[in-house]
Amino acid sequence: MGKSLFHKVWDAHTVRQLPSGQTQLFIGLHLIHEVTSPQAFQMMRERGLKVAYPDRTFATVDHIVPTDLRTRPFADEMAETMMGAIEDNTREFEIPFFDLDDERQGIVHVIGPELGLTQPGMTIACGDSHTSTHGAFGAIAFGIGTSQVRDVLATQCLAMDPLKVRRIEVEGTLPQGVYAKDVILNIIRNLGVNGGVGYAYEYAGPAIEAMTMEERLSICNMSIEGGARAGYVNPDQNTFDYLKGRLNAPSGDAFDRAVTWWKSMASDDDADYDDVYEFNAAALEPTVTWGITPGQALFITEKVPSLNDLAKADREMASEAYAYMDLQPGTPISGTPIDVAFIGSCTNSRISDLREAARVVQGRKVAQGVKALVVPGSKSVLKTAESEGLHEIFREAGFEWRGAGCSMCLAMNPDKLQGREVCASSSNRNFKGRQGSPTGRTLLMSPAMVAAAALAGEVTDVRTLLNE
């Protein structure tokens, strides 16, 4: 019986089995940012510890940085404190740091791939729940807590529980106006927000194989929203082509040798899985969340479900969602008014996301009263977008063009919802209060759908604009 990529990578990085039943797992790449690292470094100091492998840790700033005025000191005292802490910590412990003046700065899950730090067959850890993003390259990537950040800094290892593996086979060709974001929202809708607990998700099948690396990154990014601990795609020629020539990727003969090894880490044809789920992407439509979890999602042509339409286990959460979102069962999701449109986040802030949104926006205007933002995921994405004139398309339409950062995804910066505002967002979570206001409301959708909503002033079917 063959092995899945997950088990190959796990076995290759196993140091030993612990008495607890956990595995001591070596971490090949550690990514840190300003929010979850200060306490970890302080714990290191208190114990007199050094960073075990400073060349395997890379730091950036993304969560708290303003995306408009980026001058120091920041107006937010806590943000300035965090910024000072990561500057001091990376200097003291000699860790590479991509600060605001560095052209490599950006959202941690955007810069890892674009700098060639993320590679197949790796174990990757970061103090951020969406670290599963990096699995798009055939890596096993885990989001970790602050105490685990300390552990990786001190030992380059984690104590991890073994996982089961579910293979999700995505068949068919994506219809017009349907994107990777729609695929993952519907996988979560069908399997549930807790369906992946105890699992790693292996995404496979013709639809996944046809996706670009940036689309695969969006898929893997939201694995955690379905309860999975990790999500990945087997490396293939798309992977190798993307990595070739990247700053930190192997070069010359070393690259060829790396490709040979990367190929060997892909799941065997006869690999054994704990579960297999088949999913038809050809039947999908543009998708929007209506509730307070990513699993509460609808096709743009559907209506908000009634309690009788839902499984009994889902009815309590649905009742809570009706009240919070102020949506009535049986009403169409299309036509829901919005106040804010946000294109950005580690899910959908890459150059292909911005190109597709700009295609929708070009020659049109943002609806009166809608605040619309475009926030590139990195300085590199920003530079590329501006070289293509995308920033001018967005600005002429009435969008604000911002600097690189997490922005309104979790609003640990000045970009926040106010009061009961409704936001059409390309981010990954629609939890209560997620975007900065305790009563603010979030509707998740693809960047193209966000662009369409910004123009209409309400949730609308992007296919109508694409067909014009």
C-alpha cells in the first residue's frame, strides 16, 4: 500500500515518538509576525534560550500595520508597541525581518510563496491560523499558538498529534464567474465547519490540477475554516514552474535535484486514505455567505434557508445568524445592501485576484455610499499591479488603493467596520465582530463578486457584468 504526501512528509520530519503518543516533528520553515511572537520571545529570554535555527525563521509585519498612512510612530499605541517588539526581537535573535521599508514585506502567507520560502515536502509553522495556505505547494503547514511559537524558536520542533487524511476529489471545470473561493466555500458548506476536525485535507482531481498556484493557495487557505488542521495539493509541473527562479528556491542543478525529490513526495497512486469525498465543481455558482460561519453559504441564485431546510444540528446556529445578520429566511441573498467592499486578505489579495476584480470594475463606478478598498497582499503584488495600471482602474472606479497588509480581514489596524455596516469581503471569516465592529456584518465571496457588489451597492451576480 502506498503513502499519501501527508504521511511521507510526516515520516520524513519525525524526530521521535513521545510518551504522550504525540510525534516530535521537525519544522523546516518557521514564519513569524508581530502579533503572536512578542510573548514567545519574552518566554525565550526568561529561560535564557537562543533560537535554534535562526536561518529557518523569517519575520514580516502584516496584521497591525496601517494600509494608508504608514509613518512611524503609529497612531495606535498598541500597534507601535508590537512593531517595536518585533524590530527588537529579530535584531537580538538575528532573524531575517521584512519591515515596512523592505520590498519583501507583506502578508506572511503571501510572501512565503512569492519569495520561494514555501516549497514541497516541507513542514511549515506560523503563529497564524491560516498557515494551511502553504499546503498549496505540497507542504504540510500548521497554524500554532504563542507557546508553540516559543517551542519552534527554541527547538525547531513541535509536539503534534497524528492526523487522518481525507482526499477531496474535485471534478469538472469551473463555470464562468466561479472561482477557487467558491469551490472552498462550497466544500465547507457541504462537509461542515467541523467536518475536518482531526484531518488533513488533500485536494485533488481535475479541477484542482487545472488551477494556478494562486488559486490553490486560496483553496488551502480556508482548510482551517472547515475544521481541518492542514490542507494541501500534491506538487506538479505548475508548482515547479512557479518556484523556478524565486529568490529562495534552489537554482541550477540544485533545482533539478529538488524537483526529483519533490515529485517523490507526492501521494502514491495506491495511497490509502481515511476518507474520500467527491465534489463536482461544474455544478457550482458564485457563492456568498449569509450567516456567521463560512459554512453558512449560498449560491447567488438561492434564498436564505429556513430552519426546516437545515439539519437539526445546524438550526441553533442558523437562528443566531438570522438575528445577527438581520436576514429573513426565504429571502434572496442577491440584493442584500452593502456599505463596504473589501478586496484583500491572505485568501484573496494576490495579483490574479486583483486582475480579475479589475476586469469587473473597469469602466464602471462604485455605487454611491459604498466605501471600497483594495489592499494588495504584498509590496511585490502592489508593484506588479501598479506596473499593469490596475491601481488606476480601481481608483477611477472609486476604490481606495492601499499599501500591503492584512487590513480589514481582522481589523487589528485602522481599517474597521463601523456599527452595523455590512461588508462584502474577499477574506476568510465572517464571525461576529471579525472586521472590527462588535455588530458589523460580513458576507464572504470571491474578489470578482466583491467588485460586483461594490458597483451595485448590493450583493449581485458577477456573471451579469462579465456577460455585458
